[in-house]
Amino acid sequence: MYDTNLVLGGKDFTSRLIVGTGKYPSNDIMRQAHEESGAEIVTVAVRRVSLPGKGDSILDFIDTKRFTLLPNTAGCYTADEAVRTAYLAREAGLGEMVKLEVIGDARTLFPDVQGLLEATKTLAREGFVVMPYTNDDPIIAKRLEDAGAACVMPLGAPIGSGLGIRNPYNIKIILETVSVPVIVDAGVGTASDAAIAMELGCDGVLMNTAIAGAQDPVAMARAMRLAVEAGRLARKAGRIGKKLYATASSPIEGLPDWTS
Amino acid sequence: MKITVNGREMEVADGLSVDALLAHLAVKREFTAVAVNREITPKASYASVALREGDRVEIVRPMGGG
């Protein structure tokens, strides 16, 4: 079935699954999981190098010609820190795309939407392709779009919680409110969660822990790929309406008569 | 002179360039970024920027994350 691409910052992506690079049991398992996920974009954090410089780097396990690196601003609690981190990532050669996080609270890791909006404005003005991790709040989503965000990435549930899409109705409203792509970021626990996001009409799903923390990350990566594809296909196919009572699938006419 | 690199104080030669510091610490250049006293140092000026006593240097690169 024909499908359009996911377009971010003028770049076309056929995969609608974005995966992380953190918390895998080993770099080799990460590489295999990336392969099975079919993802074209992988997120990375930007952190101090260990000194003196050691040989093993995560980038030895990511083919940077094939995967687009998406640096995040995880761990930033102010717009200023997030903006500086984005600049560092760009200077490091990680490109213009940034998964913008401005965290409001360490326990929930919910976004500080005020700081997020401020950082989005600054970075969009400076030519970044801003992908903000935000709340499932349609009003903020609209403001982020107006501020120049390339997409909006509402959380399904808290980061790493695996609770799934806690408020599908808000995600639906966000989809009706903005015209930029909507990518569910955070909260996915298993394949059905990713499928639900796509069935709602989301343009993509971003996840890390659901794959990296699974007992078999490589198998889960494949499950997520299939779920995102299945959910997308089901959305495009147009599901049937929900009804309270049965509607027979077999004809009522033409039944043999057993009464006499 | 004393400088602080990634939170660690160290003694280096006076007037050391960013370029020489990276070589001294055996840090890979690819996908690496440097900031001195909160200001990003463009790659093109690594050789020309001389560090000064008390400078705070941050050297970062991509790590695993979500």
C-alpha cells in the first residue's frame, strides 16, 4: 500500500519509528536492535567525554551514514541549558535536528513547557529542526507549532514508565490542532502501545526503554517495527465503527429449516 | 597553569591551545564539541585559541540516550 514519508526538516524518512541508544545490555545488542527496528533516526545524549579519551564509543556501533543522529537535551532543566546543549550538538557535527527536552521535575521527568516554548523559539530562529518533547496538552502543542517546532512530541506516559498512551483523547485533539507531524515520545511499554499511537493517527513513535529494557531487546525492536507498521496501515485502512450490539457477519437469509 | 576540564582540575603547559589539549587527552575529534567558559569553540579555531589560567573547559560527545 502506498504511503507518504515522514518529513522532518525537509528530510524524508520511510520509517516512523525513532529509537534510542541508551540502557541496552551491550552495544552489540543495541546495534542488532537498531537493525531489527528498521528505524532511520536514533537519539543520542550529549555528555562529557571520559578522560583521558577511551577507545570505545557508542558511535562505533552506529553506522552514521545510514542512521540520522538525533541529539537530545535530556537532563536540561532550563531553556538556557537546553539551547547551549543544542549548540554543542550542532558544533559536534550532529546536524540541525534536536530532540528538545526541558525537564521540569526529576521524579516525573515531565516537561517544563514554559522553558520548552522559550527554547523552541530560540532554536527555531537559529535554524534548528526543533522536535520538542512535550505534555499531551493541545494548547501547548499549538504554541510550539507557532514557535517554529518541526513537529510536536507529546508523551504517552512518563519517560521509561511503560504505561502506554494514558490519554489517547488528548493525543487525538493534538492531532486535530496542529498541522506539523505528531510523534508520541515516551511511555510506550509494549507493541500494542505503539500500534495504538499509530491507529490514533500519529505520524510516528519514539522510544528507548521499551526496547532497550525488554528481556530480548532485538525481538522487541522487531515487534515495535511491526506494531508501528500495523498501526499505520490500520489507520489508513479505516477501521469500522464501534457498536454496542452484534452485527452478523453471515447472511440471515438461506438458513436450512430444522423446525419440522 | 591550572585549568578545569570536564569538572577535573589539571595542570597543563601555559598557553596550551584547545587543539593541543585534545591531543594531550587523546580525545577523538569526530562528533566532539568544546566549550571554554561556557562559550563554544568552533572547530576551526581549536589551534588558535590559547587557554588561560583558570579556564573551565567542557568536552562533549554523543553517548547513549533516549
